[in-house]
Amino acid sequence: MSNGILLGKGYRKAYTSKGDDPRARFVRVAQTPGTERKRRVNKPRLPGFESLFVQEGRTKFPKSVRAPNEHILVSGHSNIKIGKIVRKGAFRGYWIYTLSLEERKTCPSSCQHWQSCYGNNMPFAKRVDHTHKDFLPLLAKAIAVRCATATKRGSGILVRLHALGDFYSPAYIHFWGALLAEFPNLSIYGYTARLSGTPMGWMINEMNKDFPKRSMIRFSNGKGKRMNTASIGSVASKPAHAFVCPEQTGKTLGCDTCGLCWGTNKTVAFLEH
């Protein structure tokens, strides 16, 4: 890895090249005392509940919702924050895939980011139509095919649920539990806005307990010290029982080179967007 400095900007450009997975990005670094630039606080880009898409509980970009097909799972290589292959930890060598559903339409309205969802700024994200009759059959087939291919390599697959969207029904949670039972080289991780004390939250908790190493679904802004996330405004404000996402602080390039979100049940704190 080599680094180059952007003078006066407080960032470095970090490069990595492992196999066929070259990446480069800017990450913040510590500056010499007295040279820090004052952070500009931008006003929210979007209005509140007067936005029609917020009122209707759907994405801002309805044309981005597509019917499911054989490419329903997207390689993590397409997302610099995630990566293609797990580089460290228990799932080293696992190929990473992501699944995105329609934000708000699959999410509880109690979500803290119901209005400010980062999907509001992702017009080109591929959102799969979860209401399509072929959604679950095609998703199950995609998982089976990729797990079989991974078995030949002597590894498995890790699916990020959900880059956008959430668990939308009890049947859908049961669907993932059944897949985990059927495919021992399948693992999942992600975050849910479902409350742990609700029926769907209870089901997610039970799935995590049934597959403690392979189902790592954290509860967004949960109250406990384990299997939760916390939203923070600065690194200094993180809860004592949590760790700050290393990708956001420039300590690692992405999920693939970190592994904490599927390697520990400790609460992870995310800097607010």
C-alpha cells in the first residue's frame, strides 16, 4: 500500500491492489495542530414530511426499482465500501454480495432515518422489487448457485443485507433462516430498523441465536450493548461499549478488509451522514 498527501485538505489517497481488486479512495487523516479547517455544516438537502416520497413511504427514485432477474445479487466489488472478497477473519476467502430493496417501502416508519435515508442520494442504486412474484424464487436460486460455486472453491458467500431496504415481513425473515439452515457456507450480515421487542425483531433475534456465527443482523440504534448500532456525530461521542466503524475513520478501506461487523457482536457506531 502506498499513500499520497493532498496538501491542506486533511486527506490521504489510499491505494490497495490485491489480485484483481484494485481500489483507491480518499480518507481523512490527522492534521498538524493549528491547521485544521473549520467544518462546514450543510443544511439538509431534503425537506421533511412534505416530500411526497416520504409521505408515501417509498424511494425517491421509483424508476430504479427493477424486476428481479438472475443478477439479483450484486458483487461487493461494485461498492468500494464493501469489497469483493473477505480479506481477513473467519470468512476469509468468502465472496461478498449485496442485496438492495426499496427503502421505506420495506422499512418500518419508526426508523430514525425515515426522512434522511442515504438512499435519498443514490439515484443509480439497483433496488429489487420485493413484491414481484419471482423475487423469492430467483433469490433462492441465486443463493444456491453461488453457494455451489463457492463450495467448489472450498469457501462460501457473505451477503450484505440490506444495502437499502429492510426485512419486510415474518415470511421473509423465515426465508433467510431456511437458507442458512440449507447452505452451511452461507453467511449474512447487516442492520435492521425493526425493533427488537416486536414480533419481527424477535424473529431476527432468534435467527441470530440459531446461527450465531453466520447471522449477524444488528438492530439500528438499539438499547443494548450487543448486536446493535449507534448513530454518532463525532468519534468522541461514541458510546463506551461501542467501536466506531473503521472504514469511516480511514483505518481500513472497506468491509472486506475489516470484518468486525461479522466477527464480533459488539455495538458498532456509525458517523452520521
